[in-house]
Amino acid sequence: MKQRIITALILAPMVILGIFELPLALFTLAILVVTGIGFWEWTQFVEHKTRIRALVPSAVVTTLSFLLISIDASSLNTIQPIHYFILGIGGAWWIYSSALAITYPNSSKSWQDSNVLRHAFGILTLLPFLWSAILLRAQGIDVDEYYGAKLVLFVCLIVWAADSGAYFAGRAFGKRKMAPSVSPNKTIEGLIGGIITAVIIAWFTAQWFSLEFSSPTVMIVITLVTVVISVLGDLVESMFKRVSGIKDSSNIIPGHGGVLDRIDSLTAAFPVFALLYFLF
């Protein structure tokens, strides 16, 4: 626990600094590196002779996405049909994968023996996360260079708040398990505690950052949906690790495991939040 706290105290300021101070091009590169590490860790969930070969499909699809989508600030600041397509695919994936996690282990019969599906699941998990983070960071950049950074940090804060709230509420009141076959420690009471904490943080942060939502009600609803999906996103990665017999995706982050272990909730939260934010 001590090592986890120390690492978090070091990483959190670095993440916040990067969100606000990196120019859009370098922010895009940083998110691409994080996503690339995530894809590398995902190679443990598929079966290939080498992990390099297992990385090829995700590398090809990611490269194609950068060929199809313009990454200049002006293009990213204007939400286009292809952006909605990627975010929509991401949102649909997280609804479907959440159902897989909740109904595990029965649901695993339909995909655990398919390498193609495991590859597809990795791409659906990480590629919408990559583009949603970039799109959010680019918003309003022609008027306020920090507005998009505030949106990115807003998503991070509500997810972190939900994780913390769920942890403490679960320890204090947790009785009913959400998905005991996947993660025995997650409870319905913890989820409720996480949602309440996230909504409180969202309310004050949205006002502090002067974020533009069509109404306070819309902001609360978007936060609720994002937080629920983020919690289920954590379950989804736990499901894949359980099927593959893996405890942590790697040991790259001292006390925290791998990149996927740290961004599992964020990979779900970002595309869902971005889709709802741009739609409403």
C-alpha cells in the first residue's frame, strides 16, 4: 500500500501537468504511447508464437486510423462523422463488454477460444480511448487552449473520485456483490458510494472549470453514465485477466501493476463521456 501511495503521489501531478502543459501534438503522442503500451500488455490475452506478432493487428488498425483522421487542431476541434463513428463503436463496445463481465463465466464460452475476437476486443477497448482523449483535449483550443485540458481532467477526476468512493463505501457497507466471478471485492454499495462521490466532484469541478453543458441535469446524467461504465470497465479487464490467468497486466508501474491496470476505468469512461458530451 505504501508503494502504491508513493507512486500515485508522483504520477498524479505528472499526469495533470502533461494534460495542461503539453501542446496538442505532444499530448497526442503521449496518449499514443500509453495506448501502445496498453496494446503490448493486451498481447498476453491472445495466443501467438510471439508477442510481436500478436501486436501487429492493433498496430495496423491504429496506423490506419491516423491515416483516415486528420490530427490538426482545426479538424479535431470540429466533430465529424468519423469521430462520432469511433466514439459510437466505443460506446457500443462498453455496453456489450459490460454485459459479458456481469454474466461471466457463462459469457466467456462465446469468445474465449477465438483469437480473432480477443484481438478485436483489445482494439475496441483502446482505440476509442485514444481518439476520445485526443478529441476532448482539442475542444475549444482555438479560443481557450486549456478548455480541452479541463475536459480531460474532468473525466479523470470523476473516475478517480468514483474509484475512491467505491473503495471506502464498499469497505464500510459492502454486502451485495456486483460480479463475484470476476471481482469478488466490488459491491453494489460500493458502486453507489462511488457514484455519489463522483457526482459531488463533478458538480464543483464543472463550475470551477466553467465547463459548458447544456444544463446541470445533463452534466449529472453524463457523469452518472460515465461513472457506471467506468466501474464496469474495470470489471471487463479483470474478466480478461482471469480468463488468461494473469494477475497484473505488467509490473511497469511500481505498486500498481501495468498500464492497463491503471487505465482500465478510463478506457471505458473517455469514449462514453466524449460521445455523450458531443451529442448533448
